[in-house]
Amino acid sequence: MEITGPWDPNMDVLLNHLAKIGTELEKGIDKMPQGAVRDAAWALYSNLSAVSCTLYKICKDTSTRCSSQAAGSLFRTIIDSSISVFAFCRDPRNRAIMYLQFKFVLTFRYLDRAMKHIGCPLLPADRYDPEKVEIDQEVARRDLWLYCAHFLTNKHKPPAGKKPEDFLKEAVENGSVRAHWFRNRWFPEERLDVLKDEQMAWVYDVLYKGMCSCVHSDVWASMPWAGRKRPSPAMLALQFWGASVLRLSEALGVVLPPNDTKLLKDQFYKPLQWTPAK
């Protein structure tokens, strides 16, 4: 389904102001001491901004068709980015390490899959030496047992009386560790629980869950935008961006101008909060 209608120039005025707020947050992150919290904050903010800006541009470009399927796919990523921000803001000091260490799980998964498919179009045998990939796998395995025991799923927790790191080391040394032993998100909570804490549980059902099907994603993705114009998904993307920036500024102690803080809280964060009447 196509999202149609004219573009609202006032959206660009709003975006320009939000860009100034983003610059203030960036300055605040830059002033932080070198370390995991600073690195994680930069990555979270950059990822969220990149995908939000992409959706905004797709909606704004009236010279091309604006697909609800494309908007829905990008929007799911925006929500995932915001959930990561909310989860990080619970405890930046400890969660920054978790966020950065999860790359070891992702690296291991990639190498595990790549090893099985050397010779495929993306991994030509003349460029991917199985022996080199195997060496990289060993490095990844070492990183897993050194840093990633806390990413084990409940189903693959160590038996009673055995330390997680010892359990993982033993499994790695025996060559039995598998990528599916580790959860698919870096934070321990379910995504829905993170959204519940932000009073945004509705986002999970109304938006997030329905935008995951590659078969019928256009059907569900079109529903939130039914009867709406191009600025609608772009504005919602900006709302999630603004809500995330507000939470980051609060958690990191970055002081934004009072009027900007009020704008983000009253026009971006609070409007996303909703709970059904009892």
C-alpha cells in the first residue's frame, strides 16, 4: 500500500530544531570520560538517528512512491533502537558493558554460519579461506567464554554448582558451544517489559509485532497508516527519536536547555505513553 499526500514544510522546521537538540546531546556525550558508557551512548544515539532520518527522507521525497511496507520495516528498527535506549538508561554504567560485549555473540554467530556456507555468492572460496575462518572462530569462542556467560538463555544456563564462565569454557573447549545458546538481544528483559516500564506497552502490540512478517508485512504495516499522509509516519519516527534523546539526556546527566527538555517531554515522550483504562 502506498502512503500518499503532500509533504508538510513545517516538518522541516521541526526537524531543524530537533537537530539542534541532537547537537546538544552530542556535545554532552563528547564531554564524558572515555569509556564504555560514552562508547555505548554514541552507538545507541547514532543508530537511532540514522534509521529515523532514513524513514523521514523516504516520507518526504514526494517524487517517489512511499511504501507502507518500507515504512513498517524501518519503523520496527526504530522501535528496536528506542527499546535498546530505554534498556540502557536503566543502568548506563553496567549496561554499557553488556551492550558492547554483545558484539562477541554476533561475531560468533556470523562466523558459525559463514563456515557452513563458504563458496556461496557472498562468501567466495577464493576470498574466504576455511582455515582463516576457523582461526577467527577460535578467537570468537574465547571471547564467548571470557565475556558472554550472562547472555546465555535460561534454557542453557549452567547446572547448579557450576560457575557460568567455567561452564562456558568447558563447553567451548569441547567444541559443543552453539550460537542458539545465547539470547537474541543484549539486555536481559523481554522487549515488552522494557516498553511497559516506559508506559508504552501498546507499541509492542500495535506496531512492533505486526511489522515482522516478510510475507504479509504490507498488510499489517499499512494499517497504522491507513488514511494518513506522508508526514504521519515521519512524525511518529521523530517522536520515538525525541523520547529516546530525552531518556538518554536524563540517564547520562546531559543538561539540555529547559525549553528543549520540556518540548521533548511534553510533545514527544508523554504522547507515546498510554495505558488502557481499568
